[in-house]
Amino acid sequence: MAEKNHAITARHVVPFQSAARELGLSPATLRRLCKEGIGPTLLQISTRRLGVRRGDLDAWVKTREVGGQR
């Protein structure tokens, strides 16, 4: 059951503005990173709305980790 919930959560779409806020980035900065191909994969939800799959956002954040432990 937990595996099924994880799959559903990974497919959940986070609205673009919420993703930017969660990352602590301005929407313009997140848009630029995505346009340059170094941001998370965007989804065109509708004509005027973008989003990011939760799993893609989490995976992208993981790639941004800096080595070293405190």
C-alpha cells in the first residue's frame, strides 16, 4: 500500500508558483532554469498554467545537493 501511495504522490502536479515558492526561488528564476534545461521538467497543465510533477521536483532538488556533511 505504501508503494502505491508513493507512486500517486510522485505523479501529483505542483502548480508552478507553488514549486517556485517551495524552492525559495522567484518564478522568473525557476522559469529561466527550466528554459535553460537545468531546472525540473515542466508540464503544460492548460493554456496559461504550468506545473511540475512532485517526483520530478523532488528528484531535481536531490541533484542540487552539495557534498559534505555537518
